Amino acid sequence: MAAELAEDLIAAPVASLEVRWITPGPLGMAMREWFARFPAGTATREDAYLLQPRLHGLSVKLRDGSTLDVKAYLRSPGVLGLPGCGRLESWRKWSFPYQPSWDGDAPLPGWIRVRKRRYACWFPLATSHGLAPVPWLAPRAGCMVELTEVHVHDQAWWSVGFEATGSGGLLRLALQRAADLVFAKPLPAGVILSLGNSRSYAQWLGQRANLDAVDTAHPEQDLPDVLHAITSSSLHLEER
């Protein structure tokens, strides 16, 4: 089982260039209106992020209870300027269906649940004007931009994120063009997107983790096989 999962993980990686900001408090109306000038699609879901055991350089997420996303951090190619100053991160991601046997409402050992309401827009690289609500499996190069309401343990946060996908040589261009369009309008008064709040979900959750934030009850028997597969995939990355 673990070997088969590892092969699936290596089969179809997706390269991405990303930048994200995460801010405490509820999402304000001013930010909603600022982002509403784009034709954003809306989706609500709950994700679970693996915090323990810690896997160096890997972000592991159970997306909406049915898909396991494994992301390997590669490097930071620099900083995005503009009004939103953030740390760029290069990732490689694998996704495959996964149906856990645990109860949907039960605590997950070593995982933390994150509820999200996402407003997302897809910016194709082919044109700087043709915008569309994000197709979750976009077939061409471009950048997904999202404004997200986030809830963790009944605490409200919100996030702005850019994720460019497609040909590796075009990722920086795709993200930069999307950022030029999004930040063409000044941010609402009082909103600051800086290096101080620029981080990935995995980094943010890891920094906030404590004994109360990580569920430790009801061990899941399927988990060891999955973790073994993920670890195997990370070893292949280090060899490349």
C-alpha cells in the first residue's frame, strides 16, 4: 500500500510559485469590496493539516476530507514588491484521492482542522484582461488569486494568496502580472500586507501549534502507511 502511494506521489507533480499573507481577525467589508471587482468563484470547505510528526520541507493537507495534498518546499526565489510585499516560495505538489476511515467529526491525531471560505479568481497568462472564476483544474499557465476567510479553533483570520502554476519558466511572470492587476487599486485603509505576515499555511500553523491546538486522541490506523509514502517521496526529491 505504501509503495503504491509513493509511486502515485511521484507520477504527476505540479510546480507552483506562491505568496501568501495571513492576518488575524474577521475579514472586513472593505477587503471584500476591494476584491469584488474580479469575477471570483466561491467555495467553502474544511482542510486538515498535519502538524505531528513534523516532516522537514513537506506540507501535508487532507483537503475537504477526500484529497491528500503533499507539497515539497523547494526554495524562495525572492520577494514580491508592489504594495503587497511578500516572500515568494517555490513548491512541488502531488495530489491523490484519499478516503480516511476516521469519523468526520472526530479529533485527528497530529492534525489541525482549518475551515475556509474562499473567493478565488484565475488570471490566465495568455492575456492580462481575460479573467475568470478559478477552474480548480486549470489547464494552462496562469495565477490563482484568492481572498479567504479562515477559522481555526473558533478564531477568525483572513488571507490573501497568489499561486502561479504551469510551465516552470513562466511562473514568476504569471504571478507578477496577476499581482500588477490586483494591486493596481490601493489596499483599503489600515490593511498591511508585508513580510511580517507573509507565510504559508503550513508555516503559520506550525508557529501557532501547541498542546491544545493539536488533536491527539483516536489514533488512525491508516495513517502510518500514508506517512511512509510521503516520506518515501521526499527522499526521491532529495536525490534529484
